[in-house]
Amino acid sequence: MFLWSGASSLSREEALCYAAPMAGGSEVCAAWRAVWGMALLSLALAVGCGSVKKGADDIDGGADDDDGGDDGSDTTPPTVTETAPVATAASVAEDIAVTATFSEPMDAASLTAESFLVRAAEGDIEGQVTFEGTTATFTPSSPLPRGTPLTATITTGATDEAGNPLAEPHEWKFTTVTTTCVRPGSPGCYPTIVAAITASAAGDSIAVAAGQYNGNLVIDKSLTLLGGYSDDFERRDPDTLVSEIRPSDPLVQVVAINGLFDNTPAVAPIVEGFTVSGGRNESEHGGGFRIVNSDAKLRYNLVVDNHGYFLGGGIYVQYGAPLLLGNRILNNRVTDVNGSGGGIMLEDTTATLIDNLVAENDAPFDMVSGGGIQISGGGPVTLSGNRIDGNSAGGMGFTALGGGIGIANAEVHIRGGTIVDNEVFQTGSGGGLNATGSVVTIEGVRIENNAAGPMGGTGSGIATASTQLRLSSSVVAGNRNGEAGIYIGATSPSSIINCTISGHPGQGIRTESALTLGNTIVVGELVGLNVAGAVPVIALDNDFFGNTTNATGITLDDSNLLVDPMLDETLHLGASSPMLDVGSAEAFVQAGGAATIALPTVDIDGEPRAMIGPSDSARPDIGADERAPR
């Protein structure tokens, strides 16, 4: 089963296990992948090709076996015991109905199109749900799309006759039949991916069996390329059935996707489930992928150990509106002075990046930017739920900007995910993120343990210059070096609302521009807030605690608290925190202007804000966390 569904909870060591197929893997990594996959998808890996999953009260196979409550009532949740198609099934017919069999009779009214879902990456498949005996059937309103990975889910909205819901959603994946296939020596299949692409037309889909394929791919049409198939094409599991693409000419990018400048949707291929490695591009941008003028979709690929000339070690994108979903971008680098985007370079694009892991990439030379991701021009670019981990920019004797993310002259929205353990060198700024000449909104992001340059760099977590920054529901903590965890440079009107700022060696926040600070916790800093120069600052309804100096350059008014916020080790609010239900419920005003700043609607964990708490009111809590009522 293709288990990669996001990267927001990987450690750096765990993430690197995913590169193991390059070297044959290891028992340690294989065991870890299985455990992590179970935790992520709430699935039992025992649900293999045709296997059966039974509930704890159904070991003997009896559908009515139930321990029950003290009064003899049924209290055991039902389970899904069998599915069709089975998990990881491939080459599934387009006209098939999808079924799920349960461990006991179910409440037929609870099996609906809302509790039995079939989804493609682009959205839900329309269909009708019926129930008979112990089996629910999803019948698509029209044939399933050809050559498409699909996910079926039974939600906890499904209940047995006693009203017990499933303990957790049951999810399984399968893939419909493709137009053609690639496997050397297999009758009816092409021997190489290059040959299959050449022979295919727009709209075709190509299944690629596990194995190593050498060739530099050029895609200039909207086809679907799927890796991770068994030799008989009856199963698809890219985590264990690895389809690896390596270049026949390593001095050119491994995969080039070429679209149309004036019609980027016209060339929108899908590439899913491959390992792309070994590019050593010495003449063009992009080592693993080079995507130009295309709305391409890269999904669930491992892009590892590629080098790109100047821009984009792993992936280079220019123009278009591509989607990068669930990929692992590891150990890539750019190879020239002034180069940018060790992992990913986005230039003049409106790209969307969701649930990717971008880790251990490098832009190692002087005057570079964006060790993990560089975004230059264009937008809006949207990043959601990504983990940017352990990337670096610059090197000994070399200055750089944006160890994790560099942004220049672009509009960027970052929601959810983490930016951790990234660094820049020498006098470099923005260990986690650096933005210049841009509009940047950040909501619900943890920015932790990043490092600015040790020789005078600014903004160990975030650094801005000539940038409008809107930071909300985020944690900025434990970042090293630099003047401050958050450095707001000149001509950068900014707001920081409902955040938690903690544990930097110098200043928590330094601003040289108009700033609105509201509903925010600033704790454990040498200087909590440093207002440098005569710039307008609004600081309302915050909490300053445990700082050597709470604020300089401004006098805090009585709306600001000076009490222990009672945070736990993850900087969430404790059950008795005085921060509960005391934040401002009114929109703030941008300092130095008349624009209003809306309150965030979710907290650091994506939970709704504001919840009704101890005060029986829906006032927001102060800080990044909104504590659920107990």
C-alpha cells in the first residue's frame, strides 16, 4: 500500500529512511516504515492483497460475538473485514462497484455517500451507496476514471445496529486499469518509459513495473505516468515496489516537462510513485525535474540525490500552476554561486505544495537563497502541511538567505506544517525563512530550532525586508543566532496575532517597521519585544513572562499580562492556564494604517478558534494554542 500521505510528523532521521531503496534499504528502516505508516493512516498493514481484518471480539469469526456492556448491550465498534477491490489492487476495471463487508449487521441509514467515500486526487467520485446483509456497495454514477489511483474510506459515520461507530476510519487504496504498461521482456508492454511516452497520446495512462529504468524523460503532453506496480500489474505499492528513474545522461535533468507559455493547462501530466535520482545537470536548472510552462502534478515521488545548475537542485519550476503533493525531496543541491533552491526552485509560478517533506537539501555556495525552497516572483504560491527540515544555505565563508525557505518578490501563503532545523551561514539571515520584497502570510506553522548566521545574521526563525508579513497561530521557538527569533526589517509593515514566541538567545521580536502584536505570548527571552526606531507599534492583549526585559522602545499598556502562561513542553496551554478565554475577540488594526487584521480561525493544531472555555464565552485564548474545553 502506498503509505506516504504527508510529512508533517517525520524526524530528520526517520525521513532519511525513505531514501533507503537507493541502497537496498535496511531492516531498521523497513520496520520503521511499517510502524509509521500504521500511525499515519490508522490502518493495519495486514490488510494486504486479499487479506482479512477482524475485530478483537470477532476472533472466532462470529459476526454477533460481543462482550457487551454490564447490562448486556452491544458496545463493541464494528470493523471492516473485507473489501473489493482489495487494498493495493491495480488494473481494476472502470465499471467496478466498490464494496466493504463489516463484522456485524450495520445501520443501513448510516451507510451513505457521506460515510462511504471514493476519492481521486482531484476530488470525490460521485455515486450511490446501498447496503444488504453486512456489505455496503458504492456504485459510481459513471465509470471510474482510467489509470487513476483511488482511495476508498468508510468514516466513523458508519454505525452498527446498536449505534456503535467504527473506532477509526477504514481506508484502502486501489488503481484503475491504465492504457499501456512498461516492463522489459513483458509481452504487450514497452521496454522503457521513454518508448511508452513517445507512443502515448494525451489522455493516456502508463503503468510502470518496479525496477530501475535509465533514460532522460521528456514529457510534452497531458498523460499519466504511474510507478510502483508488481510484475503482473495486479498490485500497486510504490513504497515496496520501487520504480526508479535514473538518467542515461546524468548531465541533463532526469525528467523534463515542457508545456506551452500561453496555455499552461494544456500540458498537465501526472507523475506519481517514482524514485527520481542521479541527475547532475550542468547546463540547465533542475536536477531531478525541470517543469516549464506546465500545470503538471507531481504526487508521492521520492526526489533524492540530484544536482541542478544554479536553480533547483531537486525540482525547478517556471511559470504555470503545478501541484506538488506528498513528495519527499531529499539530499539535493544547487551547484553555483548565487544559486537558489537546493530542494525546490519556484520561479514566476502559482504552484501549490501540499504535505511534502523537503529535507537535507543544500545551496552550499556564496550569496545563495533557499536551502530547502526558493520562491522568486509570481504567486500566489501556497504551501500547506509541508515539513521543511534540516536544509542549509551558504557554507563556511559563504553568506546566504533562508536556510529553510527563501522568498523574493512573490506572494506566498504558508498554512500548517513545520520549518525546523534549517540554517544559514556567516552573516546570513532567516534561518527558517527569509523574505524580501514580498507579501507573506503564515498561519499555524511551527518554526523551531533554526539557525541564522553566527557572525551577525538576523532573524534566526524569520527575517523580512520590504515585506508585508502576516503571522498568526504559529509557534516561533528555540531558534539560534541572529538578533532575534523574528526580525522585521525596514519598510515591512507586519502583524503577529495569536502566536507563541519563546526561547531565543537574544530578542524574541525586533521590528524596524510598523507592527501590530496581539493575543501573543512572549516568554523566556532576553528582550521580548525590541522596537528599533520611531515606528508605530500596537501591542494589545499579549502576555510577557520570564523575559529579562519585556519590551524596549515601547511602554506596554495594561491590556498586556505579565503572568505565567503555564505552557507545557510543546508550548501548548495547560488546563489551568490564565491565557484561556482572555484574548481580544475584536479585529486588530494595522499599526500606522487603517486596515483591519482578522483574527485567525484555527490554532497551531488546526483546531477551531475560538472555543467556548471556562468563562462560558467564545473569546480566543492568548497564544498559538486554543485549548479545547474539558
